[in-house]
Amino acid sequence: MLVDVGKSVTHGERVQAMSEAFAGFMDGRSSLRLGRSVHCFGCGAPPRDPSQAADLATPWLVPADDGSVRIARYCATCAPGGTVGEIECAGCGDGPLLAGELAEADLLTGAVIDAWLAASGWRPVGPWCPDCDSAVHEPHRRT
């Protein structure tokens, strides 16, 4: 399974794709083709086994330099400590993790997270991720 970076996929699909790619890479059947470089935001290391691939498949929302938030991915060693929150889709249960000040959202950080959700196609009431939102709220939408 090749991960298409232009398509939204579930966490389980990302983990499966990365595990399959890693297995093929390790036994020489294929190169590790993930559609983009996946490295730990903390140490810069790529995944070395399926467990690390699963860790790096989990998105974290972290503060960006411009005051907004961005997605980061961490290995188990570098994952942020302290308070961890989660944005969980009401449909599939998937969503990014929040660390530190983002997990302890006040009105300011809550607004920044809401802006990221809206820009990423999430419906805030629920919340609903883009995949579940279109499947649940627009099942008969014609293209």
C-alpha cells in the first residue's frame, strides 16, 4: 500500500502503509516509498521498525513560530511530555494529539486550534474530520 499524500487517510491506514513499506524495505522487496519523507520532528530520525513507523504516523499539533500551529511527528523518545490532549473525530475517533500549552487550551490557544481545524477541513461541531464530515453530512453530494 502506497500512501497518497494528497488523500486523507485514517491513522490505521497510515500505520498499515508504513508497516508494509518498512517490511518490504527490510527484506529487499522494495524501497521505502511513503510519498514524503517522514522523520521525527525532535531528533530527525526516520522509522527503523513498524513500531517507530506507527509512532511517526501519529500527528501532533505544535506551536509554530508565527503563532499558529503546525503538524509534527515524533518517535516515542522525543514525544512531548507533560499534559497531552487529543482532538478526536466524532465519527472515526482519529485526530491529532496536542502537547503542552495546546493541551491546556485557553481562549487564545483554543482560537488557534480552531483556525487550524477549519483550515484543515474539520467541522468544529462534533468535531468531524474531513473524511467523516463529507460521508456523514453530505452523503448525497453530487460532484
